[in-house]
Amino acid sequence: MNYLIMNNWQIKKLGEICIVKPPKSEARKKLNDNDVVSFVPMEDLGILNKNLNLSQTKKLKEVVESYTYFADDDVLMAKITPCFENGKLGIAKNLKNGIGFGSSEYVVFRTNDDLLPEYLFYFLSTKKFREEGSKNMRGAAGHKRVSKEFIKNFTISFPPLLEQKRLVALLDELFEKIEKANENTKKNLKNSKELFESWLKDRIHNPDNDWAKQQLGEIAENLDRKRIPITKKDRINGDFPYYGASGIVDYVNDYIFDEDLLLISEDGANLLARTYPIAFSISGKTWVNNHAHVLKFKKKITQKFVEYYLNSINLVSYISGMAQPKLNQASLNSIEIHLPEISEQKSIVESFDKLSTNTKKIESLYQQKLNNLEELKQSILHQAFTGKL
């Protein structure tokens, strides 16, 4: 006998058991134009997080025309790519005057008396729902949205309320433990990266007295004149990496360089944010556009030393245009480098390489643990919604 039938589970379409997009007229009936409501833009809707960020408020008249309406206990879900696929989802609780407004890219669910909002939240968190939804998106690339028909017709299985409450309580407990493990893993991952950066900076920022101070333009040849940008529509697919400010952006059918080189970001927000390295070595047959400076060194060990050096120092004083950060060629060439003798360069680079390799191994282990924790979540959810938890 079917497990769900045995336990009085029901299967219904979301449109049958939920009001999808409650009417704004509710807010107008309850409040006046100058009454304050909670305001939740897309950035304040978390990823698979029940709780919304309720730090913002607005007057009803400021939001009622252009934004999506919801009330306490409604479930919010992003419908646009990539927010939908990422799992931007939450439950409205403790709203100002019980009412909130937010992004026009929200789907709002209001459950009936047979379905708990928390149960629906966990159901919408499942990988199966998101994968099926992503297959049923409509619109132009970058602006695709989950269709209303998909949302209303998608079926949900659910037990009686008492069993829903038991399942929600169990999921809350398990997910709280997983989240703690997740936070600890992310902290360890962050610490491992910071440990390497700290060691790198300590060695670079405290040069020995015999290290020569030179400008970058004195120790490297600038090959920017050889760069050739190719618009996306003009690129022909091939096997040769096409580099930009932050690394490989495409592969093309030809190359303009065939040697060991150091690329340095010329423009982009990362010059200030430093989320990822601004200097990176390349070798072999490659193509480089005009968003990365191209430097050639007489010795590869010096190139590698300078790569570590540039990725460890603050370059704000060399960068122009805070809105559109840019490191022009003159500023690049004027960057001061403290450079030791070649034998010491080799010793330092070997130490950096070894530590970098070990750090990446540790980071890989922590990243795998994060992936495992996410898989564990999905496994638990699958069991919950098939009556096996």
C-alpha cells in the first residue's frame, strides 16, 4: 500500500492549497497612505533562510503601486534567474503593521488552513522543485522567470497538520545543526585563506635591507601594445584561452602570445575589492584583450615573485576613478617593488608555492564539506516529503 495514502497524506496543486499573489486591496483596507509598512528588496531576502531582513520601512503610499504586497505568515520566493535557482526564499514574520512590500520579482504564497507556511517553505527549498522550476522559465536570457502556470500546477504532498508540525520541528532542529556546521566550515575556510595572506604579507611587507627598490617598469617589459580585443560576436571558437582582467573569458581559434607572461588587471571593481588575484601568470599560446596589462620578465622566477608581491600589497594610491577603477600603464610602471637577489627570490617563491599548495588542499577539503552539508540538507528534505523522515 502507498505510504502516503496509508498515512492520510494529500497531494494537491500549489494553486489549490495556496493563494498565489494576495491582493493589494487588503493593505489599502487596513492602513492609510501614511502608515508605515516593512520594505524587503531582493537583497534582503535570504537564501533558503526563513527569516527576512526587516531593517527597512516605508510609507504605504510609497510602495503600494509599484511593489509586491505580502502579509505576516506569507511565503516569499524569488521568481527571476538566478535568484530562483539560488533559493532566495523566506517567511514573512513580525512585519510593520503586519504588512510588507518588496521586489516585483517575488512570488507570494498564502497557505490555507490545511498547510503550514513553514512546511511550504521547506517544500520550496527542495532541489527537485528548483530544478523543475528552472526548466519552466520564460523570457530573454538574464531575465527569465518561473511561469505562473508552473507554480500553480506544481503538486505538493502533505500530511495532516499534526504531522506537518512534527516534521517542521524536526527539520528546524536538523537544519540548525547543519547551519552551525556550515558556519564553522566557512569560518575555517576563511581562516585558511587569511593565514596564507598573512604569511605572504608579512614576508613581502618586511623586506630585508639588501632588497633593491625598483619600479615595475624597470624590471619588466610592457607588451600592452600587442593586445587585441575581440568583441564577443566576432570571436571564433577555438582551443586558445582568451584572457581579460580577471582570467579566461573565452576560447578562440588563434593566438597573439606564445611565452611566459604576467597579466595584471587594468580596470574593474576587483582592483579595489581584491576578491580574487589581480596578477596572474600565463604561458603558451594565448590571446589577451585590453583589460589586462601584459608584462614580460627576463627570468620566470622574478615574474612569479612579482605576481605574489602585487597580490599582497595595497594598490589604491596607483588607481584612478573610484566609480570605474583603472590602473593605467604609467601608474603600473611606477609601482615600487622591493626585489631581493635571484637566489633569495627562488627560495621565497618556493616557500610561497608550497604554502599555497597546502592551503588550496585545505580549502578544497572545506569546500567539499560545504558541498556535503548541502547534499545532506537535500537528502533530509527528500525523506521529509516522501514520508520517510
